[in-house]
Amino acid sequence: MNFEEAKSKLEKCGQLHVLKYYDELTEKERAELLKQIEETDFEVLKYCSQKDTLTKKGKIEPLASMQLDTIEKNREQYEAVGLDAIREGKVGAVLLAGGMGTRLGSDEPKGMYNIGITKEVYIFQRLIENMMEVVKRADAWIPLFIMTSDKNNDATIRFFNEHQFFGYDSEQVTFFKQEMAPAADYHGKVYMEAKNKISTSPNGNGGWFTSMNNCGVLEKIRKSGIEWLNVFAVDNVLQRIADPCFIGATILADCAVGSKVVRKNAPDEKVGVVCLEDGRPSIVEYYELTEELMNAKDENGEPAYNFGVILNYLFREKDLEELLAKELPLHIVEKKIPYLDENANLVKPEEPNGYKFENLVLDMIHKLDSSLAFEVVREKEFAPIKNKTGIDSVESARELLKKNGIAL
């Protein structure tokens, strides 16, 4: 894209300010900016004024979960089916690792954060060690796809190489970058984070499969014969990945997707809960739960919406391919967005100052016909690291890791 083409594209969507510093840039910086303008979808900005109408929920009803007692009764059968699928090369794992450790006080990728006390123990390391347990048990490698972002790709790849992939076979690991979306002020004007760079953010945890497809990784998955993809977030250091029991249960239930869930520790716990929405599987976010839903009971007198998702899903690959032709809802989220002020100084706001645009996994699930909610013991599989201290923090994760016998 040349300058005139870029100017024309920006003019059509009211974003000409992106070229404010063009004359001051080096040839290399100009080329970088023109490339970013070419690749950026500015169409999402027109939805700012429709923010509150884009993702209205339908009729919410309870969705039954497969609970621990049922799982234990059938564990041997589930695990046998799951291990067979792994040995036959039908299972891959997708690590969503596009985020930074900003809330932990780090400028590095979140997975590089050291949670050790007496020795170095990195978040990435814990996830790989959890996967290695299954690899050893199945005596088979599980292809691992690691989604990075424009902000952390090079650092993440370098980190894994420096640590020899923590013992994982590097030939089984594929890195790919998540697509980015522009970040804008409340009036739909994109922010600039440098004179030659539009402020962007990863396009949400629901953007992973389209990103896989658009960068050519999906073709690799097709050729390898992978039928199931276990998608998981970077920040839960206790989660079981490619869990044979979970895989087997989902396969035998003939569901398009399996979702690991935990019992909520309080009605208002900040986790999304599994449900039916207009008769289809879905997830209702904690901030969308009304008092009525929070207090609803099932036929046994238990809370009707009692199982929270932990962002560990098993998707049937052929169903995901069908989703590529369907448009996912756009979520517009208020965030704190660093930006250049009028004097070209970088400002890091302390309060939300604009919007980021995301697709979410919950909308992928709602597009599918069937879902298995699979209960796990939260003390053994749920240690999220969202904050440095307090709830869902480095501190709380360390305590849970120690309770599970993991040396820090």
C-alpha cells in the first residue's frame, strides 16, 4: 500500500490523524505504518455507537453438567478413549498466550512471569510440565500451538528457545500470531501508541481459530489428522491439558465442544457460567447474571447456575471449520489504552479511556449444537493468576500449587 492508497482508506473511515507525523518518519517507519494501515480493519470502529446493543442475551436456562461422581464412575472408560485419541494423533493443544504481564507489574509476556519462591518457576514452565505428565502417560507427543500477539511474539519464542522448551519436543510446537484490532477513544478515533504505530490489542480469546486459519496453521492441522483441539488460557497454572478423561468423556458424549468447569465458591464469583441461551449451549458472564439467576435453584435445591468455566475447552475441529463462515458477535470493552498526547508524549492512563474490540470463546460455543460441561476439582485444577496479590493472584496460586505438592 502506498501513501495515497493509505490516505484514501483512512479518509473513508475518518482516521486521517493516523498520518499526522508521517513527514517526520524514517523510510522504515513509514513502511511499517503503511503496512499496518493496510492490515487494519477499521470497520469495527463504526460499532462504537452501538456498544450496548451488539451482544444482548437471549433466554437463559440452566445447562446440566457432568459432575464428579459420574466422572469417577466412568473414569477408566473415559481415560482409555482419551489416551487412544492422543496416541492416534487426533488431539492437539492450543495455548492462548497473547497477553502481557502488565497487571503483575511486568513488561514481559505473561507466561514468562516467575512465580517461584526459592527457585525459578515460570508460568509457561508449569503449563508445559502439566502437559508432559500426559505425554509420558500416553507415550505420545501432543502437537502444541502457541498463540502469541504482535506485542509479545518475538520475546515468547526467544524465551522458549532459551529454556529448551522446558523439555518439550520443539518439533511439536508451532507459534502463530493472533490478529490485532485497533483501539479507539469513545468517539471511534483510533489512538496512536507511537508516531508510526496505531494502538492495537489482540482481538479477544475468540479470535484464535480465525487467526490460525489466516496465518496458514489450520492447513497444518488438517494434514496432521488432528480432530480435537484443547484450547486453554496462559494464566491457570494448575490446569490439566489434554486431560485423557476430559477428552474421552467429550468424545463419548458426541459433543462439539467440552468445557471444564468448577463449582462456584460464591453466587457472585467473577466467573462465566455454563447455561442454555435460546436453547443452545452458551456462557453467561458474571456481570450479566441477574439476582434472579444467581439465586435460582435446580430440582435438587442446588444453585441452578453453579458451574463456572475456567477457559479450558475441547473443540471438535470439523465443527470449528464450519464456524469460519459465521460471523461472531463483536464485544466492545472499556480499557485503559496508552496513547500519544498532542505533544507526542506517551500517556499511560490510570482510568479507562476508550474501547478495545474482541471476539469471545463463549460466542463460538453458542454457535455450536452441543456442549459437555465437565466438572473438575477446583483446588486441583484452578489457580488463575490475574493479579499480583489478593484474589486470583500470584499469592493465591502459590498456595494452591504448594497444596498440590509442587515445589516453588
